[in-house]
Amino acid sequence: MPRPSASKEGSTNKKGSQIAKAKDSKKPKAEKKGSATAKHKDSLKGSKTAAGSATKKVPTIEYKIDCSIPAADSIFDADLLKGFEQFLNERIKVKGRTGKLRDAVKVGIDGTSVSIKAFIAFSKKYLKFLTKKYLKKKTLRDWLRVVSTNKTTYELRYFNIHDQDEGEEE
């Protein structure tokens, strides 16, 4: 499609002015504190709801790590279970800081299991990470694995070594 012809001065000026306008539109505009866009960005941060009156409440969740299988074989005795509880108390991070659980997270022992009650947002995968770290520290990671049995429970189980031994003999 042919362009409409124009004089050199007119086309240069038009292009020059169009380029200048495009550069100006790319620059971010400084926002005033009281502007509507600044208020909108504050409401999207998540600290307050859209109305700006109340904060969201995270539901309390209780996780459980069942150590009954290794405890039955006396691998996970009472001392090791208490050590695991202490390890979790020292290593769980709340707001990026370890050892400062306060009222945000409660760790306790229930028979042969450890229960973690969280009053803040808390990941189950983080709990698995810490459990595997403790098992590695106590050199039990070669025999035990951490398996999820339901939405809020992990269980310590043995690796299936019998299948590997039978395969090597053949």
C-alpha cells in the first residue's frame, strides 16, 4: 500500500513528534500518595481485604508425624522422639527467624507421634523437609522414609530392601 506523499519537512517533523510522544508515554508517572492508583495498589498487597477494614485469618491446622513403626522396633525410642521435638522447635522458621515460635506454632509429643499445631500459614512440605533433615542427622535416612498417609499426616516407614536383594541373587 503506497504512502501518501508529504514534504520532507512535514514528514520529519511528524516522525520526530511521534517519536517524542512515544518516549514520553513509556516513562512511568510518579504517583502521589493520595492518588487513586496508589490506594488501589495498597489494597492488592494482601494485608487487608478489598474493603480495607479487616485482615484475613489463616485457619489453624494440625500436622502429625507418626513414628509408630520405627518405635515398635525400638529404633525411635523416647529420647530420640524428644530430640526430634526439640529439633523442630529449634529449626521451624516463623517470619524468617528460627527458634522464635512463640504462639504461632506448637510442637508436642503424643505417644509415638509428634504433633505440630500451626496458627499461621505453614507448609506440610516444609515439615517433611525438616523430618528428612533430622533423619539424616541421626543417620537413619538410609533405612527410613517419610510418607504422606493423608492430608495432615506423615508416617515414617522402612525402605523395601527385600525386592532389591532378590533381584541381585538372580
